[in-house]
Amino acid sequence: YCLALLASMVVALTVTPVLSLLVYSRPPRRVGEPALAARLAGRWDGVLSRTIRTPRPALYALGGVALVGLATLPLLGQNLRPSFKDRDLVVQWNATPSTSLPEMDRITTRATSELRQLPGVQDVGAHIGRAVTGDEAVGTGSGQMWVSLDPKADYGKTVRSIRNVVDAYPGMRARVLTYESDRTKGVLTPADNRLVVRLFGADYGVLQQQADKVRQVVSRVDGVRDPRAIAIAQQPTLQIEANIAEARRYGLKPGDVRRAAGTMVNGLEAGSFFEGQKVFSVVVRGVAATRSSVTSIRNLLIDTPGGGKVRLDKVATVKITPNPVDIRHYGVERYMDVTAGVDGRSLTAVQSDVRARLRSMHFPLEYNAEVITTPEDIAAPANRFVSLAIAAIIGIFLLLQAAFSSWRLATLVFLTLPVALVGGLLVVLAGGGDFSLGAAFGLFTIGAIAVRNAITLVSHLQELSSRDGETFGLDLVVRGVRDRFAPIATTAVATALALAPFALAGDIAGNEITRSTATVVLGGLVTSTLLNLFLIPALYLHFGHSAREPAPLGAPTPASPVPQVELHV
């Protein structure tokens, strides 16, 4: 965009004057305003004359539009990451943590069969759990289904059908995403302004107790809202713990009990079987009936050194206990997080207060807590963006002052420019309320158009008063707006015509960002055009008289007329 803007400025300052000289080397036969522009400008003269005589309507209109814009902002959601119509979909497929691999395979096979029968679905594949050398820490109850869509299929209807199928499975949590969104989620997500207190220790039960205490302490800090301890996902696990005293009575060691139980329940690799060029592992394991329930496992018979047998529950404790699905480590220590939002105060100040509260707490031996600070490489881009945005706003204000040679006019125009964006914000709200990357580009475009039109309009009004010597008043403002009516209206119409195809093309693949930009620009053109043709002239008439400055250096004035030299050849 910057390169295109620089190139257009160079063309306007170099190529355009030369072409104008060549085209208009001879005076045109007819000099005048086009008939359509003249009729529209004439009608606008009457409307403008009646509406700008008193400043009250203009101020009411300005305030009303500004209030509408302010009321719209809280209703907008921030979703800078655009959603593309990728034909390769990923279904995140999760069951309860205790779901076995055979059951997960049965459910997934049935789901993929249903998906293949949907109109518009080209192919379906799936994988369950984690491969031996995989990079995802997931259990057997987690999987992914890959769905390829037919290029000719109705995208929205097909995706809705896929969601209806996967959502119909009870006990399953499914999310339908595009491959692009699955791979890039979080890349455009801004840094989270949240407080994180991390507790370290060995036992998750003790960690949970200490996390509840920390949550209560953190909740009493000013500026903290909604503190919560992030619980560890758990699943029921069969636990077999040898009873050393009872095992010794039967001549068994704890290792003998664990080995026998493990062989019957999980299996033991006894060797390898070779067939052709393939190698198969030979595993010894108890029949399915011996491990179908906790009762059947308790009744397993263990061989004793004396040749007899003893039931497993006589020499070991067999029970179901909850265990974490994923044991998380930070460094070499297990941890649990307590998170909270920050509101009304800076994150740094809240972190300092929380650290002071933590120092007064007493934790068990080998347990401690610390506040996790935001890495500089995450916070720095956000801070840098804010700094650059403030610098750009100050630069725009100084540019207006340089163009008008008046601080009052610069302030007047600067404060009215945000009104030009209200039309674009209303379009975003009507389209669902998601403030996307395309919507941001559209608002930038509207702001640039509004600034340009405001500078040319106010500068022309100043020029009429200083150079042509017209008396400041209603007639001068009406004439100035009439002179600038055609350029401002032409800019709006040409921009609208250029962007209309993208807005009317609909929500199709490849048009995700440009459609959002086009619709926001079309909505903003309405408010920005009304701002420059109605509000700014009305405000200039009533507040711009005392802000007029002398003509720029080098401009002719009545007090110092430019001498004319007559040459005779």
C-alpha cells in the first residue's frame, strides 16, 4: 500500500502535468462543468444553504453519529485471523479420556462412513491417538478426521452437513476447522493480558489444594477478576499395588505379583515371528474374560513358588483411581496454573501485588509458586504497535495544521474525522460483528479518503477568502463546496464502482478478505462523503472565520500585487 501510494504521488507530480500540457496545448472548445455535476451541485447548494445557517443541526448530527459509533464499538468482536474457504477440513475428534482404542476405532469408522455418504464430500481419512514417534501428547480418546470437499460443492451447505453428522455422536466433542485455521491458530492472536501464577510440586492432589488457596489470595488483589485454577484432566486408571506382607506369606515378592498381573492384563512380549520380510511381535496375554472387569482382575490366579495358586486380591490391592491424562512439566517439575483477568490496572502493577501476597504464604516442603511474566518478545510487538499508532495520529494532526496554517481548523477537522468511520463500523456490525483484518484495511482506506477530501475542501475555502478576496460568509462556503462537489462525489462513486464487484461476489473462496474490505469501504463512503459535503462546511462557517490565517508565503495579495511584464518581439 505504501509503495502504491508513493508511486501514485510521483505520477501525480510528474507524469500528470506533462500529459495535461500535451492534451490541453490547445484551449478546449467548451469550458464548463459537466451537466450532470452542475445539476447535482445546484440541488446541493439549496440543501446546504438551508442546513448550515445555524450550527446547532450540524453539532447535533455530529454528536449523534459519534454516539452511534461509540455504541457500536462494544458490540464488535475481535477476530483478526481471517477464515478462508479451504476445501481441506480437519475435524478435531475427542472422546472422554477413558475411552479405549477399540471403542474409539469403532466410533471413528462409523463416523467416516457417514461423512463419505454426504453430498460434496470427496474423501475422508482419520487417525486416532498418538504414533510412537508422534509430536502430539494425546491419548487413545483423541483423534482427527481429514475431509476433502469436492471443488464444485456448495461450501457452506457441505460444512454444515459435516457439523451435523459429527455433533450427533453423544459423548464426543467435535470441532470442524479448515487445515489453514488449524495450523495457524494463535499466530494472529494478540498477547493475552492475563495473570498467571504457576505452582510447582510432585503430587497433583497437594497442588490442587494449594492452587485453591492461591486462587483465594489472588482474588483479594485489586484489579483481578475471575481467578480460577486450571484443573488437570484425569481419567480412571486401574491400579494394582502389591501387599508386601501378604505376598511374603505365600512366598511371593512384589515384583512377582506385578509381573504376573501385568502379563495377564497388558501382555508380555515373548519373542518375534518372522514371515517373509516382515517381523511380528509375539505377545502373551490373558484371555478377554480375565480382564473384562475389576472383579475378574481381582480373581486372577497367581502362581506361587510352592506350586500352588493364590487370588490376586489376596496379595495386592486392586482399585480404580483417577490419574492425569497429561503430566505437564516446566523444566523438570510438575505444575498447575492459576489464571485471572486484569481489569482497571496495569498487568505489571497487579503482578507486583500478587508477588507480595505470595511471599506471605506458607507452602509445603518442595512446593512453591511464582508469577509468570509475559515474555518481552510477545509484549514488545503490541507496545510497538501502540507507539506507532500514536505517532501516526500525531503526524496526521500536524499534517492538517501544516495544510491549514491554523491550529483551530486542524483541531476542528481532526475531531470530526472519526465520524467518517461510523458507516464502516455499522457494516461490520450488520455482517456479524467480527472485526476482521479485512475490516481494518477498509477503515484505514476510509480514513485516508476522508483526510484527503477534508484537506482539499478546507484549503479551497481558505483560498477563496485569501486569494480571491471574497467576504467570509455563507456565499463563500456554498461556492467552495460547489467547486469541490464534483471531485468529492467522483472519488466516492469511482471507489464504490471499483469495490462493488468484490462486495457483490459474495462469500466465495478467494474473496474472504477483499469482500470484508469492500463492504466496509462502501459503508464508510456514505458517512465520509456526508462529513465532507455537509458537516465540515457547516462547522467551518461558524468556527473557521477567526481561524483564518494569512495566505502562504509567495501567494499574491492585494497589498503586494504581482508586477506584470510586457514583452515585445
